[in-house]
Amino acid sequence: MPAVRQPVQRMKAERGLFSYPKYWAECFGPAPFLPMSRKEMDQLGWDSCDIIIVTGDAYIDHPSFGMAVIGRVLESQGFRVGIISQPDWHSKDDFMQLGEPNLFFGVTAGNMDSMINRYTADRKLRHDDAYTPNNEGGKRPDRAVTVYTQRCKEAYKKPVIIGGIEASLRRIAHYDYWSDKVRRSVLFDSKADMLMFGNAERPLLEIAHRFAQGETIAEMQDVRGTAVIRKEPLPEWQGVDSTHVDVIGKIDPIISPYEIIEDKCAVSQEAKSGPEEQAKPIVVQPFTSKTKRRKPWDKTYVLLPPYDMVRAEKTHYAHTSRILHQETNPGCARALAQRHGDRMVWINPPAFPLETEEMDAVFDLPYARVPHPSYGKAKIPAYDMIKTSINIMRGCFGGCTFCSITEHEGRVIQSRSEESILREIEEIKDKVPGFTGVISDLGGPTANMYKLRCKSPKAEQTCRRLSCVWPDICGHLDTDQTPTVELYRKARNVEGVKKVLIASGVRYDLAIEDPNYVRELVTHHVGGYLKIAPEHTEKRPLDKMMKPGMGTYDKFKELFEKYTKEAGKEQFLIPYFISAHPGTEDEDMLNLALWLKERNFKLDQVQNFYPSPMANATTMYHTGKNPIHKVNHKSEQVEVPKGEIHRRLHRAFLRYHDPANWPLLRKTLKEMGKAYLIGNGPKHLVPPEGRNELKGKAQRDYAKRSVNKAFAKGKGTSQPAMTRFSDNQPHNKPGKGKAKPGKAKKHH
């Protein structure tokens, strides 16, 4: 019998999520769908909306979609909530279709960052959008939060609160991959009145009820989980200079940015103090309370280097990123302040995580679980993918540097109860059209962190580690996955359920701590293939990713194969890898390619590293510094594969089997002194140049010379020769094999 878990006292919010007196409009009751038109408002008997949510996604009334969760949570408190989905942003007209909200606008780009949604990792425009009816691209603008907010401001003089992952990851000055520059906090660019970061049910309900009581934004500056623009720090808050929290080192001839701050933060004393003094946090305004001893983080803020400094000086940017990631634990986080000119963005400490009962209440709300009827029979790929999946938890303590989940949802795992999850399975059976008996996923950010938290409440409240599992699993972490196993068993025994699959990523370094979990997963919940993400095989990039070594992968693979054989099944483990991640050198990619070749892995899809805002790996990409460790002008320089050619090479190593990549790989192997890896044997990476390849190359060269000659005589096509035939472009489309003799393929 497994040991019974004893309840422990955790960090907790001052009041419950649903403890507020309900707004007067509760008498209208819940709507079948939150209205998207005046006609629907009339049918509900509404003369106006209290709150209007503007979103870049199609409106799907399902708890996997942020706007539906936020809308239903507000509705449960009596507010009348309308949805403006994917409006035409070229004018204010669509933003006026529901009339003026009584309280405020809420703006989100949707479930995805609008830039990541619209552009590939190589900054190429996508022509599809899984969150739009019929997968149609172009239905949302670039930087949707900023554009939508500006249109809301044009439509009505009402407060605008921004949230969702796009706003959350841009709350301070941040590197923007698409423009290749450091941009201001999105609060300044959008001119929004307030930003909410993370899963924002707790701050949102507090703000909504305070608005309903007649308060203004100016009276709600200290709400946890929010950021605002101010001229000065909040009264009675003490400042700490960030360069004393984490010594950055003296960088001449840059002037200290703190000399121009006209508040109670002292000027940096780096030049005057020794290393030992610099290493200590310096409170520049003493506490005055004599009746109650404050904790070091209470009413304390960290003054970050200002926008102009982090834009100009990469070491200060990396230092700022490091401080921000250290101040993410709701139990001990301090507020952050960063100057942008004569004003500052003030970021309050994160909201406290939801309790299990609160999570249950959020997911038990009356979701229709289908797209809004206005879409008719249009297919929405994102909905088709998640319509029978269930979110069982939030948060991730993995801390992978390339991922933004921890920065958005936090490290503390918030789990639902078994009863709530099983009720949702019953709802899926009743509400989802064409349910076949298959639950496509029980998961969240990861598959196997359900109910895993720190065993020490005190340690959980005060810990500032970036990861609970790297470089090793913390001794305080509970790794017993019995609750997940029990949940799986109960879920697959629900009447009418034929199969429960696990599609969320399995954290295999945790899984091997509890082989019973691996047995349960492999025996009952794998649909032929299980995808996991070692991301790389070499220590150098893995350390920059904060991922475990391949020895952990090998142990998991051994358990997977053992339990697969015991179950009498044929199942396969599919590893995922990232190319061009900061800290990866050409030698690392070559070794990874050889590892894949030795095991006969031929990857169909390859993910080039995508620098998303606020991620630690993005800081490495931009600065060449490693914010996992202390940053100064002498700290380790991180090798960063940049530029289209270098990134294409790293991707080519992962797709060593694609003939389109062979010329580039041969050239690179020769330059690396590894020409012995070119050949037709099992230990060779790529074959030598073949007859058909040489013939095709000769014909392409001849065609190029002919076109250039024609242009020299004033003849030829309407395009310049070097646009049609260029040595730095591939002559075959990836995956299409060798070019046929006599036919030069067009370039796109």
C-alpha cells in the first residue's frame, strides 16, 4: 500500500479565488456561449457588457483556451462578458461591435504569441493558423496585443488590461528576435493601463471586483500578478539595487544608470566597495516598522538597469534577465522596477498559485466544449487536436532555458483533484460531437508532474533555484508518481472510455525515479509511439538547456523497452532534438548526427531554436552570456549559431539523410577535417557525390551561365540571373531527392 500523503501548509493567498460577493448581474445566469454579437446580447437580455475580451484566436468555449477560461471565471462572479474574436484591426469598427464595456477591455493575443504563431524559426511567414477557422493565416496582426489595445483605446475611453502569454513574456524590456533589437515593455508600446502575467484568474477577479466598487487603476497599483507604469516606486516600499543583489562587475566607460534615479535608491557603490560587500543585498532604505518584523522580501523591490542601459549593454541585459528569473517564486519574490525614460514599469510579485479546490472550480465551469456556433462547420485544427484532451495541472519546475512555460505559469505545480478530472471525462462523453471513446491526453505542460511539489513548505516558499531537476533532482522534491498512476487507472475505467493516451511530454528524468509509472504508461497509455525530448546528446548544449545527460535517456529507454516487451506490444520511442541552440558548436551537431545515424533515426521534422521573449536561452542568443550563472564582463562567452547559413547547417546535421543537405554537409565535413565521414559505409555520415548529382550540378551551372550570357546581350527573363540561380540556395526542395537530369528546379 502506498504511503498516505499528509497535508502540509503551503504558501497561500489572503483570500480565496471565489470568495468575493458576486456582481449584481449574476441574476442573468450563465450564457450558452459568451456573446460575440449584439444579437446574442439581446437574446440574453443584456443591454451592455461589463467586460469585453478581445482575442486573436477563434472563440472556442473549452478550458484549454485562455479566453474561455477567463470569460467563464468572470461570468461565474456575475459579470456580463462579451468576446470580440479576431477583429479586423485596420480600424476601430470591429472593436465597437458589442458597444462600450461598463468596466474594462481585456486584451490577449490568444493561446500563442502572435509572432511565433505567424513566423517560423527562420522568420519566414506562415500561411496557416491552427487557431483560426479553416486554418486560415493572416487573421491576426503582428504584435497583436499592442495593435488590439490601440484600437480599443480609439473605440472607447475605457481601461485596457492586457494578458496572456504574449503580454506576460514582454513585461520588461526584452530582446525581440523578429526585429533583432531590444524593445520596451509592452506596457509602453501598447499604452495599456495594466498588464497581468501568468495564469491570471486571481488578479483578474480582484481587479474586476474593485472596478465594480468604483476604484480606478491608480488605486490598484499593488495587486500581485500585475504590472503598471509609474513615475516612482510605490510609497513605503524599500529599494534594492540589482547590481548588489547579483554582482555584475564594473564596466567602463558606461555611466551608472542609477545616478539619474530620483527616488530613494542609492547610487551603485561598486567602485567604493570590495567584492565581499558587493555580494550582499543592500537595502538602501531601512525598514521602519517596529511592531512587526518583516520578511526580507516584504514591500521590497529590486531596481533593474533601465531600458536604455539593457538596450546598449548586453552584459546588463543578461544580468537583468538573471534577476527577473530569480524573482519568480510567489513565496519570496520581490517587486521589480525598470526605468523607461522618466517613467518605470512596476512589476508586482507573482500571484499565489491556485489551490486544488480553486482549480477544480475553474475547470468545473459550464464550458460548451465546442467552437462558437457562428463558425458553422469550419474546421479549427487547434480544437480538433485538444477537444478530447484534459488539462490536469499547471506549472513546470523543469526550467528548460529554451522554454517559456516556467516564466509564464511558474514553477509551483497546481493540480486538480481526481474527482474533477473524472467529471470532465464524463462531460467530454456527453458534449463532444463524435466522441469515439479515446481521451487524447491527460497532461499539461508536462505529463508526469501531477501533484509533485516540494516536500518542505519552508523550502518551497523561499527557494530561488531555476530548476528543481537540474543539474540534479533536488532532495526536497517529491518524485512519487503514485497519484498519476492512480489517476490513469481510474480514467481508463470510466464507462465508455476505450483508451486514454498521454500526448504531453514525459519528463523522463522524473519517470525513471518511479519505474511503476513507466510500467503503467508503457503498458496502457502509448498509442504505438511515445515522443520524448532529450533535445541533444552532447553535454555542452545540454548544460545550456538545463537538460539531463543522455545517460538518463538510456535508462528510460531501457525501462520503455522492458515494459513494452512484457506487455507483448510493438511500440517505439521517438526522440525530439533542437538544432542551433545557444551553446551548440558544429562538433556537437556532428556528434548528434552520428548518434542518430548509428541508431538509424531519420527525423522528419526538425525544430531550429526559436528565441522566444524572456527565455534564458534567448538571453544567451542575444548577449552571448549565460544567465544561469553570475554575469559580468569576464563571464563565459556562449557560442551562438546565428545567421541563416549557420542555422541551416545545424538543421542539416539533424537531417543528414536528406539528399538536399548532402552538398552542404560534405563541404562542412571537409572544412572540419572530417572528410573520412564521407562514404558509403555504415560508419559514414553522407555518401560521396554521385554521377546523377554531378550531372545535375553541371547542367545547373550551364543553365546559370546561359542566363547570365543572355542578360549580358540584353535578352532573357524578367528576373535577374542571380535571383533565379544562386549558389547559396539549395537546388532541390528538402525531402524531394535528387534533381532530374536536364531540369533545374525553381527556387522559392
